[in-house]
Amino acid sequence: MLRLEGIHTFYGPIEAVKGIDIEVGQGEIVCLIGSNGAGKSTTLMTISGILRPRSGRVSFEGRDITNVSPHDIVGLGISQVPEGRRIFPRLTVMENLEMGAYSVVGNGQLKTRLEKVFELFPVLGERRKQLGGTLSGGEQQMLAIGRALMCGPKMLLLDEPSLGLAPIIVGKIFRVIKEINDAGVTVLLVEQNAHAALKLSRRGYVLESGRVTTQGTGQELLGNEQVKKAYLGE
Amino acid sequence: MLFQQIINGLTVGGVYALIALGYTMVYGILELINFAHGEIYMLGAYLGIILFGFFTSVGLTSHSLALSFALTIALSVLFCSAYGFTVERIAYKPLRNAPRLSPLISAIGVSIFLQNYVMLTQGATDKVFPDLLGSAGFDLLGARITYLQVLIIGVSFLLMLALHLYVTKTRMGKAMRAVAQDKVMASLVGINVDSVISVTFIIGSGLAAVAGIMVAMYYGLVNYFIGYIAGIKAFTAAVLGGIGSIPGAMFGGIFLGLIESLGASYISSEYKDAYAFAVLIVILLIRPAGIFGKSTEEKV
């Protein structure tokens, strides 16, 4: 469904991604794990069109999207929950969600999507009139995911959804990701919380300084000695 | 006396507010002080004179004053919006990823270019706007209020209300606020950031055009240099209210108009232009982000 071939992306003068090949199949949950600065976020930003690769090709459903503009990529069905959630702090919860549906025209669809998001995260419904910036970290993460779902994506890119959250909320977020995937949305997940991510994912890639060093199924990577040592703390 | 000065202050303040909105909206989105904005206002004033003169020469004015006035405003807004749009495309958009100083210098360049362009094509002497309403008006609470003042105050406040409704209720207005808060995230939700920026310039320039015509009518005189001082004052108003904040620009403009008018009559009219800056200094000492300015906080 999504394929990255030989992607090199520079972040300023630094080559953050040095020739990555990744594939995500329809309906899969695939995770990218790796330490800080391994190039995980850069990879997601390249897929979303925010960063342009110096060379290589990104294709989605067989179509080359390497040079498609970010807002059109959303229109094609790829939605991202970026690192740090990036809630619009001075828009209300409701307005944040409406912005998520910006590429969708038609009020009917907007309503059903809103209902779905409020069903997934009832707390957002209670706080719909509150400013995004006043929510707690966990609520902001829920809002970020809800906002990304508002456009009815075929594929969801999640960048460190568990970062800085209490364990109980992390559990809830991971359950929701599973639910979203069960509903037919393909997921590409970037995580530092490698254990939880690999358990959830069908397949995974390990990134080290801009390159894919190991790949395999979630189970394989959980059992891999190197992965255990470097990322699972065993 | 006091009421008279308040009315005078509101008239000038409404105009300042309209210009200040253009500064603050562009700053909110691009963090760019659009120094060419005052020139758009000046162009609006000139276009007012030219268009109105044209309608007079073809006999429309004597047929229907209201219609020719409405057409003058509409066409002037259209032209100025086109100017604002074009300036952004030519002078700012290519510098979107350049260091912050570059678009600022580009803005100063556009400002100098437009001033000289108007000076060369329209001459360096004052142009006169026809005195339409004269000093016709009415007396209220001991103050003399002209119909022109009523018109200027009414139009300014209506436009401010319209803008407020636009940014809070419409899809594009909300997108403008989203872009101002986080451009990358805005494109990640599917907003075309470039077209939102264009719309911002179009709206800001349109408001400046209306302000230009109204000032031309109020003072009766226009020259190629009026954009400079009005631009500086409106910019002061925007900073006073908190640059980037739309209610701030509205408040700042009206506040500045009142200060000027009251200062001129109760202290000394010699220093009329200085009051604005004195107040700016005091307010920035107390509240560096301006009255409505927000210090952003991040939550983890």
C-alpha cells in the first residue's frame, strides 16, 4: 500500500535518512523503532510531504507521491499524528477536530466522523468547547488521534503516541490504535516504547542513524538478541 | 468637549484599527512585519480619488452619489486586494524559507517601490478628494458630529465585526487561525497553507483600501507619502494590542485614536503624533507582549 524506495532525506545540512526501503501492506500495523535521531520522524515527515527527499521514491496505492504537496497527500488518505501532538492550542477541541476534517467537504460526513471520535474518546466530547492548549497531555494525544481520524484516512502515521504519558494512558492509546486498525485503517507507528509497539505490530523495522538495520515480524524482533539488548532493556 | 474628542478619536481610531488588522493578520501567520502595508492603504486612497473622478466625469456621480461611492469602494478594494496578493506572491513567497530578515528587507523594498511608483505616475503634490458631505451633520450632547464621521465609524465597526465573524465561524477563517498557530500541522490536516496566506493578504489589503478612501474623504488631501505615517501608527496600534491578535489590533487602533484626539485637545496638538509612541513605550514596559498579546506555553 505504501512503499518507500531508497529514500534519502536531509534535515538542513544533515542527512537524517540515508537510503531507506520500507513497505506497509494494506491493513497492517507496522512499526519503526530506534533511538533518538535515528530518522524515524524524518521518515514520517517525508511520507507526509513536509520534507522532500533528496532522492528516492514514495508511492501510495501504486501512485508516486514523492512530490505531491502535503495537503494533497492528506486528501489521498494519509493522515499523521505528529510527534508532540501539535494541537492547535488556541482553537477549541471542536475546532481542532473540524480542522482535521478540512479536506472533507460535506457536513453529513463531518457529523458521523465526529460521533465516531467522541465514541472512541468520550472525554473529548465533554471538553469540546475547551481550548486545545488547556487539555492534559493524555487528552491532547487523544485529540491529536481524533483529529487525524476526522479526514477518514486509509492510513494513519503515528509518531511517538506514548511519549510523556502515564502508563495507564499509554495502555489506552495502544488499545485505541488496535481498534482503529481493526476498523480497516493501515497503521505505521513510530515508537520508542519498543516492547509495546512490537507486540502490537505485525512487522517492524529497526532504524539506526538513518538506515534500516533489522526487520522482521513483531514476534521475530521481540526475540532478536540485538533488539532485546538495545531497545527492550533485557 | 470630551464627547466631541471621543467622537473624533473613534473616527481616526476606526481607521487605524482597519489598517492595524492587516499588519497583525500577516504577522500572526508569517511573523513578517509587512512594511508595504501602509502603501496599500495609500494606493486605496489614490484609487478612491481616481475612480471617483472617473465616475464624476462620466456623469454617474450626479446621477447617483451613493452608487458611485459604492462602486468606488468596491473597485478600490478589488484593486488593492490584487496588489496585496501580487506583492505576497512576488516579494514574500519566494523567501518563505529564507532567514527572517530577508522578507523584511523585501517588504521595505516593496514599500519604497510603491511610493515612488505613485509619485511618478500621480505627481509629488497633494491630490484633493472632492468634498462630498461637507460639514453636514448634527449636534449631540454638545458635540458636532458630521455624517462623514458617522459613516467612517459605522463602516469601521461593521468591517471589524464582519472580520471577527469570518475568523471565528467560517471554515477558511478557522484555517487562518490554525495556520497562524502551527503551519506544519495545518498542512498535515490538509490545509493549503499558501492559499490561506494569499487570502490573508487579500483581506488585509481590502481593509486597508477602505481605510484609505475614508481617510481621503475625511482629510480631503492625499499624497504619495501618507502610507508611511499611517502605517507606522497602525503598526504601533497592532503592537499595542499585541501583534498577531485580531481583537488586539481592533482595540489598539481605537485606543490610539482616542489617545491622539484627547491628547491633542487637552495637552497640546503640537505633539499629536508623539502621544501614540509615548503610550506604546509605557504599555510595552508593563506588558511586553501587548495588551492582548499571548505568551505561548507548551504542555508536555
